[in-house]
Amino acid sequence: MSTIHADAPAIRLADVRFGYRPGQQVLDIPALEIARGARVFLYGPSGSGKTTLLGLIAGVLAGGTGRVEVLGTDLARLGGSARDAFRAQHLGYIFQMFNLIPYLSVRDNILLPTRLDAQRAARLRGQSPAQAATELAEGLDILSLLDQPVTELSVGQQQRVAAARALIGYPELVVADEPTSALDADRREAFLRLLFASCERVGATLVFVSHDQALAPLFSQRVSLPDINRAARPAAA
Ligand SMILES: Nc1ncnc2c1ncn2[C@@H]1O[C@H](COP(=O)(O)OP(=O)(O)OP(=O)(O)O)[C@@H](O)[C@H]1O
Ligand SMILES: [Mg+2]
């Protein structure tokens, strides 16, 4: 089980370099610090490394150099399965491609984090996992879909299932990769309300990737990835 260091920042990166292949440099970030409870809008052009950065923060990607500390834990010190356990316990990740489990129903996809981690299940604030899943589904307007296979959903419906799965059990850190890209205006607004309320309720930190600059004012901190990523800059002559 991992220990949480309450006074450490939510995220601290130092001299992080990462490429998917030898010789490829996608990220070269000297420093990035995100405080607990911050609501961060992360932006940058397509291909600039936003998803890669979220993958490193969530411990889905590993193998670079430098230090990635999340909630005071140095992820490089954890092995693969310990990183998976850490993520299940502390993080909600809304993946850009959703990553829903195709053979599970909507309900079972949403409940997954509570089944992977006992502490996550214990943080439901008096609700049963089933009640929590129902409440999230209601807030995201997917209540009538709970017993359907996720393979029979529209893209925007899948995105809302991915959001409910990330938020169940009040994770301390939520990373959301373009989570509103497939939503209409009403659902986008409802989702953002739910997302912000869920984070605020437990003082969670939110890192939100979006191309939609109209959303930027809703956040407490805006981070331009090309500004912090030396790999995005042309080499000095
Ligand atoms: N699995 C992979 N293998 C090899 N290269 C990859 C892989 N995933 C991403 N890349 C490369 O890493 C770079 C950053 O990709 P990333 O997906 O992080 O960008 P992004 O900022 O999230 O873009 P978008 O806004 O389109 O989602 C790109 O040049 C991409 O080609
Ligand atoms: Mg991306």
C-alpha cells in the first residue's frame, strides 16, 4: 500500500525526458509543479505531448528519465503493478480514447475502480458502490444505459461512462484528456459542473487537457505545454 504525503504538491516533475523510441524526444520538461487542489487547464497543439505527459503522471507510461512525483510518491520507485495499484487508489483518469472494458456493462465499467481498490471503495462517503454509480450516471445523463454493453454506445455516451468511472470514489487527482470533445453544449456544461463539484468536495487536484480555449477561464491555472517542454522548441543554432 502506498503512503500519501499530505504536504507534498499534487504533481512535481524534475528533468523529465521521455520518448517512445530510442532517439525520439517527445518531452523534455525541466520542472513542473502543481499544487494540491489546483484546477489546471493544460493546452498545446496536437502532437505536442499532452497525452504523453498525462500518461507519465498517471504511471501508464514509464521508462523515461528524471523524476515524476505524484502526491509525494516517486513513481519510478514503484514497479508496474504497484503503479497500477497507486493509480486505482488515488487517480481518476479520463482517457482520450476512453479505454472502456468492452466486455463489461456501463455499470461495471463505472464500478471498476471500486473493485480494483478497497480504499477507493471505502471513500464513497456513506454510499454503496451501486448508489455512487447510479448518482454519477444520473448526473451525466447515462442512467438509462447502466445495463447496456459499452460497445453499443455512441461516442459521447462512452465519454460520459469514462468520466463516471474516473470520478467514482473521489480520487485525489483527476486527469482528464479532452473529456468534453464528444459532448454537446448542455452535456458539456453538466459534466463540467459535476467534475468541478466532485473535485472540490474532497480538495482534489484536476489536470484537464482541452483544445477549447473558451473553457480556460474556468480554471485556476493555465499551462501551455510548449512553454514548459524544451523538446517542443527548435534547437538553438
Ligand atoms: N504510442 C506511441 N508511439 C510512438 N510515438 C507516439 C506514441 N504516442 C504518441 N506518439 C508521438 O508523441 C508525440 C506526442 O503525442 P501525444 O499523443 O502526447 O500528443 P497530444 O498533445 O496529446 O496530441 P493530441 O492533441 O492530438 O491528442 C507525437 O509526435 C506522437 O506522434
Ligand atoms: Mg492527446
